[in-house]
Amino acid sequence: MTGADRSLDAVVVGAGFAGLYMLHRLRRLGLSARVFERGGGVGGTWYWNRYPGARCDVESLEYSYQFSAALQQEWRWTERYSTQPEILRYANHVADRFSLRPDIEFNTRVASAGYDEAAGRWLVYTDRGQRISARFLIMATGCLSAANTPDFKGIDRFRGETFHTGDWPHEEVDFHGKRVGVIGTGSSAIQSIPVIAEQAAHLTVFQRTPNYSVPAGNGPLDRALEREIKADYAGFRARNKLMPVGFGSRHPRREDSALAVSEEERQRRYEEYWRLGGLLFMGAFADLGVNAAANATAAEFIRRKIHQIVKDPQTAELLCPDNVVGCKRLCADTGYFAAFNRSNVRLVDVSQRPIDEITSLGLKAAGEEHRLDCIVFATGFDAMTGALLRVDIRGRGGERLQDKWRAGPRAYLGLAAAGFPNLFLITGPGSPSVLSNMLPSIEQHVDFIADCLTHMRGVGHQTIEAQQAAEDDWVQTVNNIAAGTLYPTCNSWYLGANVPGKPRVFMPYLGFPAYVAKCEQVAAEGYEGFAFAG
Ligand code: FAD
Ligand code: NAP
């Protein structure tokens, strides 16, 4: 541990849901561990994304931890889809209930980490000048935690206030009486626009690509349903584990094709799934993700809904996407399209010509200057790789992760990278992560890592490393699966297409149950695809 201030079994980076549970498991294994978190509190996503209207789009009874039966019994959600403040309270409750805080260092960013081959240890550097030696480095840095603000010309000139949805102030932001501009129409914008519209004197929405959105159908949590689920929570979780996306087992996912039923039945089915709300809409037919003609019928249904909701036909038309439903993440809203019926809301199309520039008084787009007091960047994230690559990670022979991933991320099972021994990625690229209910995916990864460390201790191994061939095969598998779907047909952040210059590679693994089965098989076969030493 040359030059280190401190020596630990494990360093965990990030105190979101992944980092919290990882710390809990490491402690129970009797390992010394410390979590470094750049924010001032726990909760990750729910610590940073405090924008008005922020809430989950997977039902709270499912978007929650299951590792502690007592925790899942005692916690009471108030809404079907809980708000950001409530989810943040939950994260804080977990941190307190399991006494995690003493091992978390807040306001501390991990800046770099290098693997010392001779010592078989990581040397981790923080932005506060600490140097920590650790056997294991576990990145719990999040898939959607590196906010992306496009490099708009004149951005520093603006005299009003600017906000990014993914880095929202902790103090109350009051838009009353203000002229507000929102750039973007992804999930964050779609949740915040109806709320901002109610407060602001005027709201201008700058839209580059319209998005499909289905009303979430949110409301107070049905207490009878809560009792029913809590009576057999384990069974409910087990059924969800068999769902392709790890949630939604209460609602039938249909096995038939959208093209195999009559027009009347198709419309009836879409109405039924529209009422179920949000992401559950995609379960209406089995082939919406793989058959373009089937998907087109869903697209047409949603476009008709938009035209029914939005009174001005021109605005309605502008809000209608023409790509594949679900290709970009389907949004779940509360009053999004209806917000455009308000007299204080205006939609500006920036699809044909990019936003010209930000001026001292507002924003120039489509040849017009829009005077604004506030600009909200709802422009998303450098997803899946951003937070990892913002840390200078160097593996064997000083190889930088940035270099290894120059043509796109490469990781075995999305968990480990060849050339980087004893480094684990929680929900890394190549794992179901963002294409699943992330809480069970996080727990599955944490459990895999904890079990692996237990195995290593039992056998007396010092290091574990993904084998190059296994990694190559896995990257190919992830690509092959995606190629058989409609996902690669649009410019989504799943493909890195939202960040200029980012390699176009489909990053998540599609299919939660198959992935879990693969991980179980890998572990059962002595961690096939990994090499151990020491
Ligand atoms: P995060 O919560 O992102 O936490 C990572 C933490 O690491 C952050 O606090 C960050 O500050 C810290 N960090 C990063 N780099 C460093 C560094 N170098 N040094 C120190 N600290 C660092 N998923 C769902 O399944 N369902 C939903 O309904 C849902 N809703 C979402 C809504 C929003 C607005 C967003 C942005 C995402 C949503 N997600 C949802 C995805 C969500 O990110 C995950 O569900 C989950 O919260 C991720 O937890 P995590 O711990 O892996 O990462
Ligand atoms: P996003 O989906 O990437 O949306 C970003 C928006 O900004 C897009 O409309 C994009 O347009 C626009 N944009 C980016 N750069 C632009 C530019 N230079 N000029 C004009 N417009 C630009 O980001 P997000 O809304 O923050 O959501 C990210 C993910 O977080 C979601 O997909 C979801 O997984 C998660 N999330 C979930 C919820 C929830 O409901 N629980 C809420 C928020 C976020 P283009 O489409 O043209 O690129």
C-alpha cells in the first residue's frame, strides 16, 4: 500500500441504491469498506433529480429493495408511482436502518484509480487528496448520473437562471411570474413540463424529437393491493423476476402479435393497456419490440390519442413522433400533452435547425429570439458509460478504461472488464440495467459480487479478472440480441446517440430472466469466464 493513507478491503464509488446495498453486503461479509459519494447525501438519482414532477415510472411496490423482508413490510409508499422526495426519504431510511452512514464519505468524488499489479491492489484517489489502497474497487456510479448539457453557443452569456433536471438545486425553485424555457422532451421534461406550466407566467418548450408518452395513471396507493402484495411479497418478487423487464407480473403480458388480431380487438387491447398506464403499455402485444409493422399500429394509436388530447392540430402534429414506440424509452406522464392546451405554453420545433444560440436575454431558435428568465436543460445524461469514464481508471499495465472503451464499452456480463482485475461494475454496460426494473437488477449484481467474494475467500483467491474471450463473446451476444429488435432504429441514449462523438453501440442487455440464469450458471460453474489468481 505504497503511499496510501488508508487500506481497505473494498472501495465503493457512489451512494445510490447500488452503493448502499453493496456496503451492507460487504459489511455482512466482515470486510472493511468505504463508500465515496460526490453528493452531500445518499440516494443517487433521487438526490440529484429534484426537478418538479420527478417520480418513478416503475410502481413503488416493485421499485424498492427486496433484500430485507422486514424493510419491505414496514415501508409504506403513499402513491402508485412515488415522488422524488418520498423515494429520497426511503433511501435515507435504508441508510439509517442499516447504520450505513458511518462508512460513507459525502462530498467526495473519486477522481482516479490505478491497479498496482505487484501489490494486487487498487490505489484510489479522491478530489479531497485522499489516497486509499483497496483490494476491490466497486463502481456503483449509476447509469444515469452524468448530466449532459450540450455545448450551446453563448451558454455562459445568459443573465437569467439555468437548471439541469439531473442536478437540480436543493432550495425551492419558484417559477411563478417567470418566463421559462425547457430544452428537451424526454422523460424528465415530460414529467416537469406540466408542473412548470402551472407555475410559470409563460413556458416555451424546445423540442428536437417528439416522444411517445402514456399517462402513468398515478394516484394514491391502493391499500388493498398493498396488503395483498405484502401477504406474499416473496412470491410477488419471484414472479416479477420472470418478467422480461423484471416487473409488471400483475398485468398480463400478451403472447399474441398485434397483426394477428382484428382491428377492433387491436384498438380494444391498446385502450386497455393505455389505461394500465406508462411502461405497461408495451405489454399489449408480444411483438411490439421486434416487428416494425406491429409497432406501427401502436404508434398510430398513440398519435391518435395525442390528436384527441391536444386541441391545436398543428401543435398536436408537432408532438407526434414518427419513430418506433419504445425505441427511445417510453415516457410515463401526468398531464403532459394536455399542458400544451394552456394559453401560457408554446411548443417550438427545433428539429430542422438546431438551437442557434443562447443570448444574454434568452434563446435564439428557428430565427426567433425567445426572451426567458430561466432555462431548464432537460437534456439527459451521458448514459451508462459517462460516470465510469469521468473517473480515470487504469488497469493492468496502466491501460486506461477510456482507451479500452474508445470504440464502445466492453465488459463481461456488464460486471467486469478484462485487464482490470478486482474491479466490479454494478449495472455496467452489457447488463439489463436500464432495460429492467433497476432495483432488482442492482440487488442481483450486488448479490453476485458478494457471493463471488465469498467464493474467493473460501478458495483463497486474491484476484478475479474477466477473461478476454468471455468478454468478447458477451459483447457479441449483447449486440446480437439488440440487432434482432427495433432498438437500433432510432437515435437513443441506449446507443449513446445523444452525446456527440460517442460511439454508437447498444449498451444494455435485453432480457432480465435470461441474464439472471446466465449469471447463476457462471457462478455454478466456478465463475466461468473469469480467471482467478493468488
Ligand atoms: P445512482 O442513483 O445514479 O447513484 C450513483 C451515485 O454515484 C450518484 O449519487 C453519484 O453522485 C455517485 N458518483 C458517480 N460518480 C462518482 C465519483 N466519481 N465519485 C463519487 N461519487 C460518484 N429506474 C427504474 O428502474 N425505475 C424508475 O422509475 C426510474 N426512474 C428514474 C428517474 C430519473 C429521473 C432518473 C434519472 C433515473 C431513473 N431510473 C429509474 C434509473 C435510476 O438511475 C436507477 O433506478 C437507480 O436509482 C440507480 O441507482 P444507482 O445506485 O445504480 O445509481
Ligand atoms: P433524455 O431522454 O435523453 O431526453 C433528453 C432530451 O433533450 C431529448 O428530448 C433530446 O432530444 C433533448 N436534447 C438533447 N440535446 C439537445 C440539443 N442539443 N438540442 C435540443 N434538444 C436536445 O433525458 P431524460 O429526459 O433526462 O431521461 C433520461 C432517462 O432517465 C430516461 O429515459 C429514463 O430512463 C430516466 N428517467 C426516468 C423518469 C421516470 O419517468 N421515472 C424520469 C426522468 C428520467 P433528442 O431526442 O432529439 O436527442
